[in-house]
Amino acid sequence: MKIKKILNNNAALAVDDKGNEIVYTGCGLCFQKKSGDELDESKIEKTFVMEKSSEQFMKLVAEMPYEQIQVADEIITYASNNLGKRLCNNIYITLTDHLGFAIERSKTGTVLKNKLLWEIKNYYKTEYNMGLHALDIIKDKLGVELPEDEAGFFALHIVNAELDGNMHHTMEAPEIIDDIVSIVKFTYNSELDEGSFSYERFITHLKYFLQRAERSAYYEPQDEELYESIKRRFPDAYKCAQRIQSYMESRYPQKITDEEMLYLTVHISRITERAKA
């Protein structure tokens, strides 16, 4: 496999037999090499198939210390393995870039406060715990101790890669979920059992609900008879869902469908059982 472009001593761009551009990394991979030379495949530690934003990723690989590239990859691999799913490739740019800036901030004693930390810890617990593990990896491999706020930022990068979404919308999601939960609490004048299975399912439902809202891809109406039945059976929960509907339609252009209202009503009814007792 011939080198197309040397990025630094530890990374090179090459083209495979199918014409795909691939970035190969490995300690000393390009030492004393030049474009056109064959790569020593025994030194290859990681491969990255180039898609969109390839120039941005190559620039990161060329400019960042190799140890940081390795740590970013370890964090992403850990997250992907523990979630049991493949993450959007863009995380190799966003998370790696964030890691580099976080380390730079640490050197100058600058702390970037994460205003969404509470929401992330409560509504994205799995990803937040992965963010904490990322801090452990960074401390162990790079000797840099980052604040808890950074665990929240790493969590958001993981969430964004799970949903293959827009980072701006991903950062808005915890706040919107918190607003919706507050609407339910206000409507019933009661706290919710955040340790219950019903609450956990409600939060999970809201995550995907927001993903559909972002993509203007709400569930299509399926069963009008069932929808009317749920409205009659759970009138208080339906009124609460209407408040959520008004809130959501103030933030997103598409009207919430009856099918989405049905699911919201059922979830609200389940999580407020104790409040109604």
C-alpha cells in the first residue's frame, strides 16, 4: 500500500484497491518515508476511512500529538463497545478536537463551565458515565486531570454521534427534556419518581421524540380509534401532553401528530400514577 501523503511521523494518507482514501496511524509509521513509498503494515495501529470533512480530520491528525489521537480513539472505542452500536464517524473530528482544546485549557488553568451538566447527568446517565471514564483515560494516559464539566462535554459528543445529529440541537436537547419534565411536575404539582422504570422509559422516549422533532419526522397517525380512546381514558395526562405540544411547537416548525400525542399521554399517565394516588 503506497503512501499518497505523509501527515506526520505517525500518520499517512493512502488509497486502497477500491480507491478509498484512508488515514493510517501508528507510532513511527512514516519515519524516514516519503510519498510513493510502501507502508509498513506491521506498524499500522488504526485506520480511518475518509468520508466528508476528511481534510479537517487529516489536519487534526497532522497537528495534534499522537498520544492525544490515541486517547481520543480509545474513548470513542470504549463508548461504541459499551453502547453496542457504531458511532457516526464525525465523532473522530469533534471529540478529538474537543480533547485537544480541553488539554490546552488545562495548561492555562482555564475551566469551561458546562451549564448543562445537571441535565446531562440526569437525562444522559449512560453517556455521562462514559464521559467520566474518558477523564480517567486522559488522566492515566496523558497525566492531565480535567474537571467534571468536561465529562459532560464528552457525553454530548457521544450522544451526538449516537444520533448522527447536529451538535447545536444535541446541546439543546437536555434543556428541552428538563423543560418537558418541569411541565409534567407543574401540571400535577408533584415530584416524579426518577428512580422508577416508567420514568427511565419516559426520558428515553423524549430523547427519540426530540430526534424526530429535529428531523421533522414525527410518527404518522396510525389508529384514530385508539387515539380517541387514550384521550378519554387519561384526560389529565392528555391535557399535560397538550401543554408539551404547545411548548414543542414554539420551538419546532412541524405540528405534533396525534400518534406522538398518544405516546406522550401514555408515558405521562404511567409516570404520574403516584401523584394521582
